[in-house]
Amino acid sequence: MPRLIDTHVHLDVLENPQDEIATARNCGVERFVVPGVTSDGWHRLRELSEKLAGVYFAPGLHPQHAQSWRPGVAVELERLIQHPRAVAIGEVGLDRKAEAPLMLQEQVFVQMIAMACAAGKPLLIHQRGSVGRLLELLRRERADRVGGILHAFSGSLESAREAIALGFAIGIGGVITYPEAKRLSTLVRELPADWLVLETDAPDISPYPLRGRDNRPSHLPIIAARLAELRGWSLEQTVRLTTGNSCRVLRLPAWSRCDIMKGQEP
């Protein structure tokens, strides 16, 4: 049976990433993509990816930190995304609740889209209260050349379909397990199966009934089980589909658990 991929997990802020990964592997989670938030944290992401098998990173500047964008930061990002373990640029996008002015967020986001396209790397997208404008920018800047994932998607079915048309998968996280998340549950039932991927966003957004506690990458099977329930799939089918989707969108190599145990992953 294939094993799960956590496409969005902040391992860098967890107390003991190595132990978290070991626990997650025992629960069927094999690979982990760690997005950036601040430029100061990018080297920590790189170090984790070099030290721990199955870990990839996605350097980028979260929209709430758009004010820290400088020429030197841009140069460093361009350099880091050439690293063989850097599979995407993230977590980038727009956030209407962030303190950074929206116009500045857009300017920084557009520059990172251009970098992603130049490097041929997908984007891990953060969107809060701004899905319409974000999709406009993705279309205008031809982000369909690289695609990516809309992390913690919270828009409409129409917006999700527009994102998919641009080559962006929809990230499904802990919210899907909440009893009140009826709109999202309906959306997930309607979307094409080959554009759904799984994420924890740990340590945030723990699935029900662990809500209110720190999230862990080992909780990803709870999210997978809820997706299986909503779609009427077996758990094995859900794992196979979402893992295949993640590999396709993020250009991840295919390899087996025995490769990891031997330290032979590419």
C-alpha cells in the first residue's frame, strides 16, 4: 500500500522534528514538505531536508512578512530554490488579515511567482480573504506554467475549479474533519479526485477530536480517513490517489519505504 505525503507541515517549529517524523512514519506518513514563513528561517528548512530522509522544503515569504522583502532576500531565495531538496516556493500569497499592506503583498507575491516560473518550481499558496484577487494574479502572471497547491483552501467551488484549471491542487487539512465545515465537505465531494492533496499544517489546525491541541504530522491519517468517508473511497484508494497527486504536482520522485530505511532515497 502506498504511504501518505504531508504537503504542508511546519516541522521547523516542532520541538523534535526527528521524533515527529518517526511517529508519523509509524502511522503511514512517509514524506513531508516544509514551507517557509520568514527569510530568517529558510536555512533551518534546508538543514532539516538535508538531515532527515523524506523531508523536502519550500522557501518563500509568507504574506504577513511581506515588509521584510529586500533585494538581498530575493537573491537568497533565488539561490535556495536551486537546492535539490527545494521542491517549491512557499508559503506565499495574499492575506487580508495580515498587517502588511495588501499592495505590498501583491508586489512581493508577483516577484515570487516570477522566480518560481523561472526555476520551474511549483508554488505553495496561502490565501485568506483574497481568493478572487489571488486567482487574478495567478492568471495574469501565467502561474499555470508551474502550478502548485492552494494550502488550506477556503474559497468557493467555482474558485477551486478556477485554481485547478491553472494547475493548482487543493490542499485538504484538519478543517475537513470539523462537524461545522459543511461547505468545505460539499466542495471536496464535488472536486475532481486527481486534484486533491493532504496536509496537516502542523502545529496548527488539529483535526477533530484533537482540536485545541498542537497538531502533528502523525495526525494526517485522520484527515485521510475523513476524505475517504466524504468521497466513498477506501482508505487505500484515498492514500493512493492523494500520494499520486502530490507527486505529480510537486514533481516528487517515486520510491519505497525500504529505500528510506536504507537511506537510499533520491
